Amino acid sequence: MILERYIQTEILSKLGWILGFLVLIIASDSFVDYLADAAAGNLPGDLIFQLLAMKTLSMITSLLPIALFLGVILALTRMTQDRELAVVAGAGVAERFKIVSILKFSTVFAAVVFVTGFYLSPWAEARVRDLRIRAEIESDIAGIAAGQFREFSRGDMVVYVQELDNDKGYMRNVFLQLRQGEDLGVLNSDSARYLVKPGTGSRYVLFEDGSRYDGEPGTVDYRITRYKTYAVLLEQGEGGFVDRRLESIPTSELWGSEHPMFKAELQWRASFVLAVFLLPVFALAISRYTITESRYLPIFTCVLVYFIYTNLLSLSKTLLWKGGIPEYVGLWWVHLVLLATILILMNFPALRAWYRYGRQSRGG
């Protein structure tokens, strides 16, 4: 229908520049941080735009609901100010028609949020994690030069490398002096490489095909150990989800898990899909009470409701993590409260008339 396409086109035009504006702000902020890391030598320059692209992709899930929400309220406020909605109502178009039109429009974006939130965003977050690990490895190895000594752990470890390959991933003919308290050990190896242990973030140098010498030469307590592989800890990680954040865990691993964190993360991802349906309908309900002289009051109201809504979701997610609320309550109660608010706003005139009628009946 022409009217339906007109409403949807009006919303789409507002949504486009709002989404672009939000992406530009957040991407610019991330870009500045990445440039600062690159200037400090903590991030290779060739990874900046890869990180920025992945981070932007991961943000789409959270940005689309608020962009659609604001797009709907701006479009409907403009149409109300220009008396277009009054003409539509005068032509006999039911309120249900506008609700259905907006829900049809929202369905397309709900599908996008579902795909990005459940599949693309976790992949992008995992990719950001991998790029960060790669940047840390390259940052550490970049300080090692062939034919020079390099200190680690405040001088407790001294490394000498005779040869580095082209991509600086492997070291050849490596010497390591290792001090542990009063003990002093020496390792020499044909090759070595730098690695980060998954799940903990701990950093190691893995030596291959070499020998370790412990003790003072010439004493009985002197030991020589031959090894195929030997890992030396450079930096202890914090464990847990240090290098694998919840946002980067694939949805397939969340399904059926009994871990409270996994349940909370799964409901959190589903919340963005529900928000794409609920928030635009709430914007429609608010637009019915738009005051002509206060053009920006509905926008302010919607922004305020959005922050309350998202903060309640975040609070519920934390409580579900810690076992403070059961799974069947989880984040769902926040959506139910918003739905109840929408129903009250949609039926407020009828409810008010019913209330007045009841008072008159009791008074009579």
C-alpha cells in the first residue's frame, strides 16, 4: 500500500543518518584509541583498519535498535507536526494499520540483528581478540633483533637470538639465561617461538630441540637436561575469560549450557532482537501524545526510556550471572514491563473512559 510505503520510507530516511552518525562517533573514538596504541608501539599499523572494521561490525547489533527507535519517533513526530497523521486518522485508517506497518518494517531489521547478534558479532569479537593477541606477539618480538641481547621480566630473563625469519614468528639458534630466585639456568635451542595460551592469556616462549644447564659449573649439583620442547613463562595471565570474552563465544556453545554466564549472554543477545520490535511500537504509542508546542519532548522521553530499559537489561544480566535471579525471570521481565507500558499507552483513552464511567456509576 502507498501509505505503508510512505511511512516506512520516512522512517528509513531518518534511520539511515542516525545509524551513520552513531557509527561515525563510535568508530572515530575506537580509531583514536588504535592510533594511540600504534604510536606507543603496542599495535602494528597494518592491523588498525582490520580492528576498526571488526569492531564496527560487532557494534551493529547494539546500534540498530536505538537507531530504529529514534528513526521511528523522529518520523512520526514530524508527521504529527505536519498534521499528516491527523489526516490519516481522519481518512479512517485504523491505529492497527500503523502498528502493522511498523512491525513489518522492524521485521527486516530484526533479521539483521539476529544474524549479527548471534553469529557475526561473536565472530567479529573473536577476530578482534585474535588480532589483539597477534599485536601483542608482534610487539614483544619486534624488540628482539638478531645478534642482540633482550631482557624480559626485569632482567630475570635474557634472550639472545642469532637469526630471525622474515615474518619474525620464529627464532633460530636461541640462548636464554633464566634466573629463579638464587638459581641460575641457561638454555640453548635450535629454534623458539612466542605463543599465548588460550583461556588464560599467559605468554610463553616455546623452545624446541635444545638443552638446559642448571647449577654452577664444576660442582656435583650441576645438571644438563635435553628436551624436545620447553616452555618458559614470560607473563602470567589472569585466567578465566581474559582472551576469550563472553561476547566472542559462538552461539552454538551457549545453547544448552548450564553456566549462568552463558545463559545470561544468550538472553542478552536475544534481547536486541526483541528490542527491535518493542522499541518502535513504544515510539508509536508515545507519538499519540505528542504536544504540538513541544516537538522534542517525545524524543527526550524515548531516549530516557531507552536508557532505563538498557540499564535494567544490563542489571538483570549481572544478577543472572551471579545467580541473583532465576533463569526463567532473567532478562525477560524487563521486556514484559516495556510491553505492559506499551499496552497501557495504547489503551489509555479507553482505560480513562472506563475509570470515569466507574466513578460515575459508583457516584450515582
